[in-house]
Amino acid sequence: MASEPPVFVRLAAHPLRWSLLTALAGGDLRVRELVERVGEPQNLVSYHLRLLRDGGLVTATRSSFDGRDSYYHLDLDRCAGALAETGAALHPALRPEVPPPPVRVAVLFLCTGNSARSPIAEALLRRRSAGEVTVTSAGSHPKAALHPGAIRALGEFGIDVGGQRPRHLDAVAGQRFDHVITVCDKVREVCPEFPHRPRRRHWSIPEPGSFSETAAELDTRVRHLLPELVTPRKKEVRP
């Protein structure tokens, strides 16, 4: 008797659901943005999003900018585990490969106050990449100092940012970045265009309730970002 394929295969094999997963792999998106990406009616997109949510691959959170909106987020840890289980179900020799270390690219994290979410993401990516990524953070309305909760949360990772101060978005507006990542819903709405057309993505991270939980979520996202920063080690000619 033929065995049933793993749940991940049954979910991801549908062309529209695969398109939704692919779109969300690049960052958090609203329903109307997913409708534009996949070119299908909203009711059909919402139906397949519900199936992905029921399968535990996608989650949704209310936007902190406009509470009528929701951002959909792909749980890459869950996907990684499901893919590993799928490979093992086919043959035990199928194991994921370890990616090579990242090359030097420039990443900018943005939030409103640059006092918690974006500096936490900055510090974690710098640590995870062992300094191979040039990483900066800024805010549209920076606070006077980093939030003590953010400093404590990073301290749990062995990272000391006590001497760091929030910086204004204007201070980095003319710099070249390969990736610009907004980590709060409000700053996404006012994020300017940057020279050299960096890759833009959004992580819908709510205002920290527990700074440790916020840092843990950002660390997960940073871990999954690293393989996307891997490019061939060749000399780059910049204008």
C-alpha cells in the first residue's frame, strides 16, 4: 500500500501555496501585497493562507501601524524541520548541507526609535556573521538612549551595547547598503529609497513586551537571513 506523502509536501506542492511560501520567504507581507505578488483573487489567497496557517507554516499578527491590517510571516524554523523530516522519510542519507560563511555585504536595520528592535537585530547579525557582515541600524525618530531592556536582552547573548547610542535615519541615508530591513510596521511606511537599490524586506516585530522574547525572535530571523547573504567570493566592481 502506498504511503501518504509528508504534510509539508502536500501543503507546499500546490502551485499557489508554493508561490505564497516563496513570497513570504523574503519577509512579512500583508494580504493585498500577496495578492499582487501571486496575481490571484483575494478570497483564493486567503483560503490558501488559512491552510498554511493550519499547517503551522505561516503565522499572522496585527499591524502596529494599522490594526485593520495583518502581516503574514513564514516560520522558517518549522519549514526547515519539515524539510529535514521529508528528506529522512525518503532516504536517511538526505541531510541538509551547511552553507559556507557569508561574504562581506552591508545590511541596515530600521525601526522607529532605534532603541530596541533594530539595535538588537544589528548586534545579533554582527555576532552571528562573526564580523563578516557590515551592519548598521537607525531610526526615523530615534530615542535619546537604548532601552535598558534591549541592553539586558543582548547581555543574555554575551553582547555589550551599553556604549551605543541611537542614530537618525538621516545619518545613513546616503550610504550604500545591500539589504535594508524594516523591523517595525510604522517605519516601513516612511522608509525612504536608498541609492544603489538595496534589497528591501520587512520583519513585522511588535513593540517588545518581553525583550528576551523579542531578541529570541530576531535571532531566529537573523539565522535564516545569513544564508541569503552568501554570494560567490569574487571581486566586486562598484561604481
